[in-house]
Amino acid sequence: MPATVSFTLKQARRLALAAQGFDGRSPPASVQPSRLNRLIERLGVLQIDSVNALVRSHYLPLFSRLGHYNRDLLDQAAWSQGRRRTLFEYWGHEASLLPMSMYPLMRWRMNRASGGEGIYQQLARFGQERQDVIRRVLAAVQEQGALGAGSLSTRQEKAGPWWDWSAEKHALEWLFAAGEVTVAGRRGFERLYDLPERVLPASILQQPLPDEAQAQRALLVHAAEALGIATEKDLRDYFRLDPADSRGRLAELEEAGELLRCQVQGWKQPAWCRPAVKIPRKVAASALLSPFDSLVWERGRTERLFDFRYRLEIYTPVQKRVYGYYVLPFLHNERIAARVDLRAERALGQLAVHAVHEEAPGLDEEGMQALALNLWRMARWLGLERVQLNCRREGGVRLAVALAQIDGD
């Protein structure tokens, strides 16, 4: 079928930025729970990652879009009891926080996991071979309430990496994937598991379940709304759908008029968008982005949209790193204009800037001032007293001038 709608790359970029919550408006003076929840509903998913070089990754996308907010609001939405809890943890896009309304849309994935589908082979094999451990662990959760793997392990030696999990940890992860337990809270960064009926609202658990096809269509529509414009691969990656599922569902959505096939200048593959999308005239947002932000987590899409090749170098040997250990892209005026290697040095009370790499054609004076302001705002949000510049290349020298101007105001 020929493409019926065409977009320039600039239009596609604006669609994507607006859909992702970068509307160019000034951050609110204070962020209320309702505002935070609306944004998460819009995005559909916040990826969780254990790296804490700056701050846990699930906090950053909200700061990038809302500015200074109290991280306790997200903790309450994710792990509190009662009406303040509006999120749940599951495998959305990797380990994720998702709006409670999406729980029924994930039940098909839980059902597949219980049959060994869509999970790591080692975990699937454990589910087949060690139901005795799984049932014992489930009984312990039923009897004792929220438990972490450390409370259940019978191992004497110190735990190793994830592939060296204890049998109890494997059992909890299998039960979690299968939906037989859910995350009740966290102790530090350790998950505490409990029965879904003791954690999630009854109104959610009692909802009629969509079948697999209905749930997958709903997830693809949500992905299309969150991405603005996207290829088939972009759409299925958002909630990690299988290609065999997503292609059939996309055809059904196109036939129903829920998604429109379109073409983007320079893209080899067709794209999809929602009907009657509105293209902003401009998007004047400036923001530092988490490596796990949904705007940039699909690296191929990031290259197509922004001509920006981005790879996280945490696990790259020091001598082979090109840009740094924990590098955040800097979004400014509809392009990713720089990348900054950052670390929160909490003991010293400072946000350390280890490297600044400008993207061609570079940052003008206004752009460098915007970067400096974003760094100061991030430092204050993290409770740090200052921004410490540890790089002396040209970009660092210009940033030092911009930081000094802010410090003097």
C-alpha cells in the first residue's frame, strides 16, 4: 500500500518531541501528583535501571520535562499503599514503571511467561524444572507478606551477578514474570514481592481482560501516541512486542483507521502515526536526557530523527570510551546539540561535569547558557551545592563562562 501522508524530517522531529512531552512550555512552579501522573500516562512507561552515577534512571525523564519536582512523589506513586499508588512494576520496556491502568494490558504477557515464553531461557528452564522451589517461595510470600530474595535465600555464600542468582531469587523472578507476585515496594533498590491482591487495587484486578490481540493493539496505539511518528520497529520496541505479533496488529489498526501509514523524508521504512496529528510550529525545549529516556532509548530511531549516534559506554573499557562513563544527551531547540558526561559526587556536594561534547554545528551562546542553566537546575534538584567543571577543552571553557554568569546572577 503506498504511503498517503508525507512528513519532512523537521516535522517528524517536532511530532516526536511534542508527543514525548517536550512542548516548550516553562516548567510549572511546583509539580503536583496529578501533573506527574498525567505525564506518566502520556509516556506510558518509565524504564528502571540500577546505575546510580547521577540518580536512578526512572527519576530523570520527569525532571527533563517538568523541571524540579519532589522525587518522593514518584516513590509514592510507585511503591506506597492506598490511593496514592498509581503505578506498578513489570516488564514494559525492560524493567519498568507503568500506569496502573495498563495492568490488564500486560496480563497476556504474564500468561505467556508462565508457559516459558518471552522470558530468559534460563528462567524458563527454571520454571519447568523447579516448580518445587517456586511453590515453596510462593507459599512463603502468601504467609509472610512482602519479601525480598535476600530474606528467602538458603545460600551461605555471598550472592554473585544475576546469572548466579539463588534458587529463591529465580523463583521470585519467575513468579513476578508470570504475574503471581508483584512488587509491593523496595528496600534500597531491592524489590519486595507480595501477592497482587494485597498490592494492586481491586478495581484493576477485577477488570475484564482483553485478549492478546486486543491488548497488543492497545499497546501499539499507546506507543504511537507516545512517539508521535514511528516505524513498525519503533512501535513494537516501545513495549517490547514480538515482530510476529506487532506486524499483524499494525495491519489491523491500519485497516480500522486507528493508525495511518506515512512516509518521513530520508527514512527507508514506512512510518505510522495517529489520525489528525498536529505538528507544532516549533519546540523550544532544552533538557538533559537520561540514557534510558523513551525519546532516545531506541538508538536507531535516535539516529534517524536527530542524526545523533548514541551508545552508553558504562561497560566499555576506559581506554576505549569515546565520550565518557555516564553521558547524557542535551536536547536544545529541536536537536540534540551536545552530550555531557555527568556524575553526582554526593560526598562533595557537587554535580561533576567530566566532559562536554558539542554536536555539529555546535552550541551558540544562547545554547551554551541553556546547558549551563540545565546543569544548575539539575544540581539543585539533586540537593547538590554546586556544579564542578572538570574539563578544559573548548566546550568546557565556554561552559565555564556560562556557568560563571549564572553563579553571578
